[in-house]
Amino acid sequence: MPRGTLEVVLISAKGIDDNDFLSSIDPYVILTYRAQEKKSTVQEDAGSKPQWNESFLFTVSDSASELNLKIMDKDNFSQDDCLGVATIHLDPVFEAGSIPETAYKVVKDEEYCGEIKVALTFTVEKNEEQDYAEPEESYGGWKESSGEF
């Protein structure tokens, strides 16, 4: 069970459906890991190729292994529209420690509707018990003394 901090760098998106009638879409992203939710800034009039370059930190304390990204269009006079979602499986970043900038498929109603670029870094939480156990053994103890009898 991994414990630590997950850093998500939200870089950009492309191919997102620019469906606003009179102007370009104003996209933002809602990032969700378990009950933790973060929101990017709104990229006004960015259209189908928004750039964010923002970092978000999530606390990892259990075996949940998915990060959900929901791309939204900010609307002033009506409810914000969902433009698509991306699900990122986190097991590879838990094992490798980091994954460089990678494009993930964005889907809406089970159809491909663009991609979103994200970089991931997982920093393992240091266990204090492990820090103290190792030096104890290296300074002597029952292992060294048991061979003398």
C-alpha cells in the first residue's frame, strides 16, 4: 500500500470540442483522487488547445489507483458544461516514482474527444520506524554478539 504525495502537473489539452456558439470555450479541469478534489484555473477563450502548466498535490494513503480529470467549459449564464473525462491509472507512477509528460485520452459518452497532457511524480512518505531500525543493526547488537558464543 503506497503512502506519500502525488504531484500532478497539468500541462495542456488538444482536440477538445469547441462547442460554444458565440465564442471559444473557457476550459478548466477538476482533478479528483479519492475524496480530494482540485480545480485548475479557467483558460478564457483558449478554445480546443488550452495550456495550464499548473501543479497539484494529493496525499496518497491507501491503495486507490485512479486519478480522474474532468474537463469543463466555464459558462457565465448557464451551468458549466462537461467536455470530457480522462482516467489515469496510477500503479505505474507508484512503481516508477515518476512518469514524464504523457497524453491521455479524453472521452465523452464513450467516444474519443481529445487528449490531455499530464506529468506525474510520486514521493514515498518516509516511515520513521524504518529510519531508526537500520542504524541500530549496523552499530552492533545481537547479530554481532551471537557469533562469539
